[in-house]
Amino acid sequence: MNKIKLGILGLALGCSVNAAAECVAPEKPSLPDGGSATMEQMLGGQKAVKEFQSANLEYMACLEPQIAAARTELEAGAKDAADTIKQLEASYNDAVSVEEEVAGQFNTEIREYKAANPG
């Protein structure tokens, strides 16, 4: 009976972990060149960054239950779950890094815009 329960749990968790393919990281937005951009272009860049951040949060939220499911799988004795956890956590950490990179790049463009358009 316990083997049946573990098998069902394994199937359920396997389905969750395999759903990782459904989590799609958003593409980085193209940012305006702050040194030559118009105010409208900068506002468009700001909108693109906000949309990217929102999509990136959704992507990370998609990964979280899969990481938890893989950890449960590992605790249940699945040997390949450790690799799955590493892959999912790397994807999550990459998403955080990309978001920080995009925010930093946009802040640089804002500074360049302000330098090119004083007052």
C-alpha cells in the first residue's frame, strides 16, 4: 500500500517538476539610449522595464512550486531530484540577476538622459 502511495506521489510530483518547461523567462526589454532619447522614448523604456519586472515576477512564481515539489521528491528518495532542484534554482537566480541588470542599465540611461537634458 505504501508503494502505491509513493508511486502516486511520484507521478504527481513528476508532473509538477516537468511543468518547468511551461515557465518561460521574459526577454529583456530594449532600452533607450539616455544620451539621445526623447522624453517619450524614456517613458516607453520605463514602461517596458515595468512590464518586464511584472513578467519576471510571474516567471519566478511559476518556478517556486516546482522547486518545492522537487525538494519533496528528493526527500522521498528520488535521486534525480537534486539535479532538477539545481536547474530550477539556477533559473530562478538567473531571473533575479537579469532583473537587477535591467534595472541598473535603465538607471544608467536615466542619468545619461538627465545629463543630456539639464533643467
